[in-house]
Amino acid sequence: MIPLSNAAQIPLGSAVKFPWIQRFASVGDSYSAGLGSGDRLDWSCSRYTQSYPNILHTSLLSNNPNLTHQFLSCSGATSTEILEKQVPALENELDLLTISAGGNDIGLGPILSSCVYQFYMSTEDACQKSMDEARDRIVNETQLYKNVTTLIEATRHNMNQQHGIIYYTGYTAFFGTGDEICDNVTWAVWRSLEYSKQYLTLSMRKELNAMVRSVNAIIRKAVLAAGRNVRFIDYDSQIEAVRGRYCESGVLEPDPNRHGLAFYEWNTVDSGENKTELQNRTGGDVPKGSFQGNIGEQINKTLGEHPEWEFDPHKGFINRTKGAVGEEGIIEDTVHWLLPDSYKRVFHLRPEGHNIVARMLIEDLEKNGPGIPIDMDEMDEV
């Protein structure tokens, strides 16, 4: 078996064939959909080709000619929304299922918006408010634990009862905390608002990392309690090992195309991408409720309250020619997108990060094999 420490270097073509995996499905949020990683597969849920579920399907498991893949993950989805909208669409007799959910339940998205980019600038301390709300949800872990457990139990009946296996993937800390070189760095997008800008201080980076790891701990606890045939993929240490986080020791941000960086910054350009299109074009409307839709709402809300405000010229621009339509730029289920397309994927994994997740899952399958037979009548009685 290839050591996990070398997971990022495993050639895609070296995957072991798993003939028992013929029906594969993926449910989850934007981290499973692969927001921004590769080429877009659909509009409404923003699924991408270089997401770890699609990498598993098209590369690591592609030598199985009978393999099918239900790719149901959707950007912005909470565990409750996954339960209500994605799980009912699952086929039966699944051999392999991946799940990613929980980050949106505790409000990681609003924290990143309020404490890092500050897409919406209000008179109140929106950062502290979003941090406090997320912290309360984590401290009172009962609801998140229940959400994860309910989601796992709801999918068990869709699994092949002889060997089906569920992999629940966690999240990863966003920041390095080895030095204070980023303490004077701000990614706040509005110009001339120094008095209220947030900075990437060591204390804030540590607090955000701690929140992510607390979410992972709750998910891990629920997965362990679920018992047989449910496994947890914790790739946090792998991202740290390849120095894939923002503000790694000795790195002065922004450094959007640094070798090894596992996350997108607003001006990251992956190999084969068109820099002009990413950084000089505002896309069409985006789905309301998605990660990018929430950013769009915050930008439109700010412009509605402060139409004279300008973007920091070093951090992109706003296409004011479209303007906001209706309250906060919302039309039915879409939101006007006024930023460069490159902002749609900030704080999400690049292809390198998705490769790490996919390869860790493959290594676990190599080591631990398929699931073991389960009597669902016994499970229902528990």
C-alpha cells in the first residue's frame, strides 16, 4: 500500500480495480460538488470535473467498465437539504457512497464572508456575530451530530447490504499558524474602510481552524457511532503536510498560484485556465442559496446601502453596468453576479486538494476492502 504521506504524488493511472463497485453515488455540499475545480458540469448545483467524486469516477475507478455514478452534490446544501432533496433521488443497491455535509449547518460560509472578504460591510461587527453563532452551534453539538446521524441512517437502505460502503468526508483547516507574517494582510474587498477591515491575524486564523476541526470531531463521532460500513476521511493533516493552506509559514499573502496551495484565492489561475476570462469577466446570474449566490447577495446588499462604494482595485472590480435588479439583485431563484468569475470559488479546494481526498479514499478501500454483510432488520430494531 502507498503511504498516506505520499497521497498527493500517486499517479492517477495506478488505481487498483474494484470489480465489486458498480453503483457509485455522491451527495453533499460544495466541497463534494467541487466548486470551481476543473470544468463545470452543470449550472444549478455547480458540479465540476475535478471534484473528488468525479475524479474517483473518471480516473481512479475508471477501469471498471460497469461503473455508474450518481453525482447529486449541490453547492450551498445543508445536511437537511441533502436529506430532503438528494437522498430521495439515490438509486438502490449502491456499492459506494460519498457524503460531505455539516459545514453549512454551522455557518462556515458567513464567517468567511464576514471575517475574511467582508462582502457585506455593516455598522455592526458582522464578523464577531457570525463567529459567535457558529461557536454556539459547535458547543451545542447535539444538532449537528443529529443531522449527520440522520443523514447516514437515511442512506443505509440504499446500500448493497452485502458489501456497500459509505465514506463521509470532513473538512480541512484553511490557515497556517506558524508565524505572524499574515497579521497585517487584509482580504477585505471594499476600499477606504480601514477602520472596520478584518485582518488575517494569528488569533483569528487559529480560531477559524479550531472551528473547522471541531466540526470534524463531531462528524467523526457520528461516523464511529454509525458502526460498520461507514468510514470517515479526514484529510486535514494531508493538506497541512503539503503546505496547502493560506498563510503557511513564510508565505506573505496573497500568493494565489503558489505551488502546493490547495485552496482558491480570488485571483488563482489553474493550469489550462484563461486568466482574462476568470479575472475580467462577470458571469451571468448564479443560483440563490449556493455559495456564490450568497456572495452575490452580500455584494448587492452592500451596493444597495452604499452605491458610492468602490472595490479595492487590487482585488478585482464590480460590473456596475448590470446594476442590481429588485431588492438585493435577486430575481426568483437567481442572484446577479457582479464580480469576476474567479470569486465564485474562494476557500474551496483546487484539483490538487480533491486529488488528495480521492486518493485517501482509494487507499482506505485498498487497506480495508468492501463493507461486510448487514441485516437491515436488525439495524431497524436498534
